[in-house]
Amino acid sequence: MVDGFWEYVQRYDHLAWRELLLGLEKMNVFVGPSDYVYWLATPEQRRLLFISSSCEQLYGLPPDDFYRDQDIWAKVSYPDDRAKAERKWSLLSGADAGVQTYRIINQRDGSVRWVLERTFPVLGQFGEVRLVSGVVADLTEAKRNENERQLAEQVYKAMEQAMLVTDGQFVVQFVNPAFTKITGHGVEIVGQPLHTLYAGYYEAWLYEVIQAGTGESGEWRGWVRWRRKNGSVYVRQTTVRAVPGHDGGIAFYLFLFAGPTYENPYIAAMKDDLRLAREVQKRVLSKPLSAKGIQIAGTYIPSRELGGDMYAWYPIDKQRYGIFLMDVMGHGAAASLICMSVRSLLNGVIRKGIVPTEVFRELNRHMRQLYHENGRMTYYFTAVYVLVDVKERMIEYASAGHPPGFLFQPDGTVAELDRGCAPIGLLPRLFVDSGRLRYEPGATLVLYSDGAIEGETGSVRQKIEEFRDALTPHISLDERMLLAHLRRHFAQKGPLPDDFSAVVAKLG
């Protein structure tokens, strides 16, 4: 067929050969079978000089039918789109290309298909349009996917449950109005990495846990600490579903956020029980301790009836003391029950393991067995554990995804307790990096939960430094007076967005 076309062109002596060859080269006429349909026609008579054999697949007609019938374009076009198909002849302007999207009817099977047609002028020696070339692409599948996407988007927007979608690399692709309503984040967050919304301290572990959980069952569920646009923190049960792509990898992650608990007829009847549970929770907190070389006290302010903070300390022998502070991810009864569970075995674990690495590994094993074996729900907590040796004036510590504690020395220097591991219960295996610090007589150890550093503005690092600076002028107070100062400090800020707990140890 191409040879016959060239015989015709050789008799068409007024064509600008160089321009014609460039046009044909641009259209790749001389390559093998293609998913595109290429054609060449005269502009005035609109007579088709050449059409590629791929037209039979798209239009359901062989090339000879197009050569015989000058009105074939109108006949194969969808009735409502014939005017669009005809416009290709009037879209050309000088050297510009015309682009049209319209529907056609496949003459073999009667199917309606969407096509994208681009037309190009083939210019003569003096810039005149000698021929019109074109390429037609089948858009049917893309249009179908687009329609399905638009429908899904409308359903997505109408849902009352907060949702967001990321790609396989955890870059935000879409958020629905319900998500914007509870977080303040709208379209400006699209294109940002997911960890910009995360209010925890170890975003790499969040990604690792999601990938591991969805890799096993396609879905992961757990309590996650997120940050609103105004900087405030909220904790929501979050379900993540992995959407596989055609290449076998993950195309998207769908995040579904559980709604808040609303008042219902049963809640009022439960309040007395919750208040009783709160009293029990307060009673298990360690009482102030005063011994040779060490004085310890703590304070706890829950943000609601039941919270997820807990602290405890134990004398291990005559010279060593173990100090522990934890913060369960989440609030309410579930967080409180986890605190009670950990508290019940903490004394035995500390006396058995003694050093921070062993204490954390034993607690992690307990959490994985208790809360992960029979379900996909992920429970975990952050914690800091300090082993104080008053004879050697040495502390050994580890922080499990927890804000760094402070060791204030008498000379005014401050060391942060920033070595450790992932939160307890988050990963099947825990790799703990502990730290050791010496202290001078008169040093002060301060441990705290992240309720102390929540705020509407500023980074986590900035909030940690602000809290440290707020402590510094009052660090000479004894442990009880310093805790009283902290309670007044946070009471002035109004309702707390998260539980607040702190432990102060004066070291002699």
C-alpha cells in the first residue's frame, strides 16, 4: 500500500518534497504496526492520500474504504460529535497544529470509542499549506478510567468519614472535605509527604509498620498521632488499605480516620464506672520516694476521664533505682487498660531485666503477645526508662519513641536523654540503643510526656527547647515545688490537648 502511495506522490509534482518527507517522518509512517492511525490528505478537496493499516482496528474499516469514500469521516463519527470531527479542517492556522477529542463508532462491532486527533499542516516552499497530516489515538480506556475516577471522587467527597490517599511513596494525592473539616488541611497538602501530617517522633517507623501490616493482609489498623493545620495534635484510630498497581507494587494507600465518639444514651450510664476507673488509675501511680542520694516525685494531668500516661519507680537494691514513664497511643478506656496491664508486670520486669535494653525488650514481647496475636489492631506506647546508680552517680537510660528527658547539672549544663528505640509494641523485634551519663551532686532529672510539648505552632524540636528553657529558671526548686510550678504553668494554658505527666528526681 505504501509503494502505491509513493507512485501517486511521484506524479504529484507540485509538492514540496522536503516538507512532505519531514511530515511523513514526523508521523512515523514507515514504522511497523502501531496503536495510532496516521493519515495524509489534500486540504481543499479533503481527499485522503494515505491512511495507516491500523485504521481497521480502530474504525473497523480497511484503508481502501477510506480512499473510496470522501465523506467517510462523517460516517464513522458519533452523530452528536460529527461537527467536532469536521472542525479539524478549520483548526489549522499557519504552522500550528489542531487538536480535537470526539467519539467514533467502530463499523465492525458497533462500539463507541473516544479518540484524540491531532492535525498538522505540511507546508510548501512559500509557507502555504499543501497537505494535511494527522494522527488519531484511541482514548476509550482512558476516558472510562477518567469517568470512574470522577464518580469515585464524588463518592469520596460525599463521605462523612475523613479520608486521604497517598501514592506508593506516601505522598498525599487527595483529601476529602471530611478530612479538611477535622484537620484544616485542604488541597495545599496534596503533593506533600505523609509525615508532614504525623505528630509522632519517628516517621520512618510509621512507614515501616504500615508497609509491613499492609504487606501481610492488605490492611493495617492502629492508633496514630496526627497534627492539624493549626499545630494541635489529635489521636485517631486509622485504617490503611494498600491498593496494588498493575506492576505488582503498591499504587496507592487509602487512609480512613475513625470519627470521634459522640454522646449516646449509654455513655451517661458509663460515666460513674469511668470515674471509678480513673481513681484506680491514679492510685497505681508511684508515691513520692525519698532515700539517700535520691528524691523522686511525679504529677499527672489527664486530658479526659481516662488517659494513657503512667509513671512508676522502684528501688532495685540499696544503690540502684528504676524510673519509668509511659504514654499509650490513644486515650480512653483502651489506653487506660494498657497502662494497667503494663503496670501489673512492670515491677517484675524491672527487677528481672534491670538494664533498659532488657526492660524494653521484655515489655515489647508482652505487648506483641497480648495485643497483636489475635487481631490486626496495633497498640503501642512510648516510654522512657532510667536506671539510677546513686553510689556511682551514673544513669543508664533508653527512650522508646518518647520525648527526650533532661539531666540538669549543677553547673547549668543540660543533657538530653535522646538515645533509644522505636515505641514499645510497634515492631516485632526491638533494637535498643541505650545511653549512659554521669551526674554531679545536686543534679536534677526531668522526664515528661508529649503533653508538655503539644502546641498550635512550632516544630517538635522547637517545643522541646521551649519546655527545657521554661524549666531552667526553676530547676533549683525541690521536686515537689518544681512539679507544682509545672501544674500552674499548664493550668494557665487552658484545656490540654493531650495527657500530661512528669517525673522529677533530685540526685545527690
